[in-house]
Amino acid sequence: MKKTILAVLGTMLLSTVAAAPATATAGAKLSWQDCGDGLQCSRLTVPADWAVLKGEQITLGLAKLPARDPAAKKGTLVLNMGGPAQQISVMRQAKQAFADLTQWFDIVVFDPRGFEASTGVRCPDRAPWAANAEWVFPDRAAYARYTEQNHRFGLGCAEAAGPLAGSLDSGQGAHDLEAVRVALGEQKLLYYGNSYGTVLGVAYAEKFPSRVGRMYLDSPIDHTNRSWAEWLLPKAKVKEDNLHRFAEWCATDQSCALHGRDVLQVWDEVMDRAAKRPIPAPGAGAGAAASATLIASRATVTFDATWPELAKSLAEAYAGDATRFAKPSTGAADPDFSRITMCADFPYPTAYGEVKAMEKRLKRAAPRIGWTIAWPLANFCTGLPRKTPFPPHPVQPRGPPPILIAGGLYDDVAPPAYARRITAQLDGARYMAAKGGHALYLSGNPCIRDHVHRYLTTGQLPPMGTTCGPASS
């Protein structure tokens, strides 16, 4: 479930549009019907392009997890769990994580434009995925082949998008969010954005500051920085630090397959040998082997729960068998359409020489694994039509009330530097750190959850400088 909820970077294509400020019709009403799993569902009609209010219309699919006691509820909390991805089907699986919030609120989610229950884009082809999840590309030729595949995928999506062409970015999404607020009959928006859902939240605060009630942003993705080098470096450093934390865990936990050994030295030797000649992987098929770029792609240091498997993989690769690294991934692939959204918001440079130059720059600060951060967005965006309706930019919204922002100190998806930068641009916002990774509330951190509940129900912010311990404490 966590993999479905957490941010996976996606992209967008299609034609540029400058969405003018607009609001939903005051008369819009929602009719809720039971749709299973304890949810009630509804639909809302909105413009396909908020710059052309009388143009073609689309529908947004919504779902509500009702408050336990409707008579005692404090209002409606609109939630986006991130992605960019569908929300309703994820809520069916994840609703228990938000059970505490139903003490006070109806919880409403809606599928973003283009996804599932909303007017969707049905791309004719599946999105390509780097062979065997080797998203750190080994050479220019492999990258060129993948770029051509992604280009064909993007062209097909562009044709299939119809009235949504050029209108699949978070700027348009902020207007959808305002339409949802109006249809709910709420005077102010109460919002919880997780991961990529924070891009939507900040966009809303920028466009509709006077309509913000209380807003909690968990593990925010920074959409305010125009410098790719500045944007990537914090991610690279935290990912490199996570490799060191993995080594420290191995030194203290006897269950680690590399306990008692110099883990970083093992890493260096495995990577050096694999760079010279791929390490055989007999269990992954005849002639299979793991190159250094494949190992760099498959080595997961972000989440503590993956460390035991990583230790086994490294120990066996060091002994000459890289099967664990070379076996096809069993995890679910990112939704095809997620990459159609993010490149509208994040127009990452994708020329092979540019990505390699960024990789080289990052290696100075994060030489073992952090440098791989140069590749994920290139993987999503390369070959897609270069249209950018809503690029990164500093924000200076006027007058939103204090917003609560939380970031995990070990989060290399949304590093704490992102949360601090966003906090500095939102008047009165409060940053709260935690000794944890991505999606702090969802991961069950009790300290974070207590502060979030207090803030959303009363408006009380945690004291300046608050740092929560790990979720297990």
C-alpha cells in the first residue's frame, strides 16, 4: 500500500496554457451515494481548461469517508495522498490510516483530472519501463532506445487526451480543488496534502490564499525552485546519508548479512567490480548478470525495511552471485499516467549529455549512491513533447493563515531542505521535523499525528523548532 500512496514521479506533455484565476459555480451541488468499502461517491463537473470557462467540460470523481458522528463533526477535510495518482481506489485500501481523523471530519478525496473515476486519459500504449528496472542508463544508445519508446507513448497520450490536452498540470488542479471546496459548501478549505499532494496544496495557497482554512503539508515536493542543481543536491545528500545509516545499522544489528564487515568497503568493491565486468546472476536466467548501473538502480536505501534484503544482496554479490539485484522487480509499476502529469510541473532537462553532466556534478557531493538522483525524472520525461503549463516558480501568496509543514530528516524523496524552503515562502508557516522518512503521518509517527490532529482541530501549531522522534518511539 505504501508504494501506491507515496510519490512516484510522473510527467505531462501536451499544449501550454495559462490558467486564469476562476472559481466554481456557487450553485454546484454534490449528491452522495454509497459506493462500497464504507465510502460515498459523487461527481462534479468542471471546465476542461480553467482559462476557457465556457469551453468543454469534464467530471471529477469524488469519494467521502464520513465522520463517525455527523452531529459532532468539525467540517470536511480534503485529502490528497500523492502520486500523482488516483485517490479513490487508494483510499479504499488506506482508509484505516485516516480513521483517527474521522473523529472530527468527513474526509473527501477526488481523482485528479485524467485519472480513473474522473474524466480520464486512456493512453493507447503502456508506458515504457527501463529494462529490468535499470533506470540509471548504462550508455547513450540504451537511453536513446528508451527515449524513442517514451516519445511514442507520449504522442499517443497527447492524441488520447482530447479536451484535457494541455490542462493536466497542478495549476489546473488547484482550480479543481477550489471547485471541490465550493461544491462542498465549505467557507474555507481544510486540506491535507501528502508527497505530490503538497504541490497541489501550495498551488492552491498561491492562487486562493483567502480561501485557505488550515492546511497540512506532509513530505512536501518543492515546486518553488527553478535551479535543477539546487533541487537535486539535497535529495542526493540525503540518499547518500541513508547508505551510511544502512552501514551503521549493519554494524549494530547481528541480523544484518554484512554484520561485522565494513559495509561501505563492500559496496565500493561490488560497484567497482560490476563497473569493470557485470557480476554473474545465475538465478535470474541463463547468462544474466548485474552491471554497476543495474545495482545502483536496484539498491534501495530509502526505507529501513529494505535494509535486510539489501545486505543479503550485497553479501551475495560480493561473493560473486548478483541474482538478487538482477531478478525482475516484483513491485507494482508506477501508473502509466503518473508521468503525464509531473513533466507539466517539472520540465527536467532530458538530453543525455545534460543528465550525465548533472550526474557528474552530484557525484562530488554524493559519490556512492546519491548521484543516481540525476536519473528518475529523466526516465519519466525523456522524449515526451516539451510543453510546460505550470513550471516551478517561487510563491508569495498573500494572506493565507499559518500552514503546518512536516518533513522527514531521512527522506530522499522530499528532503527536509524542501520543507524548509517552502516554509520560508509561506507567511506564518511552521516547519516540524521528524526522525523518519517519507509520508510521516501515514507511516504512523505518533508525535506527528498528535500535532497534526491538534492543528487541524484547533489551529494550534507546534512550538518553533519541534522535532519528533522515530515512529517506533
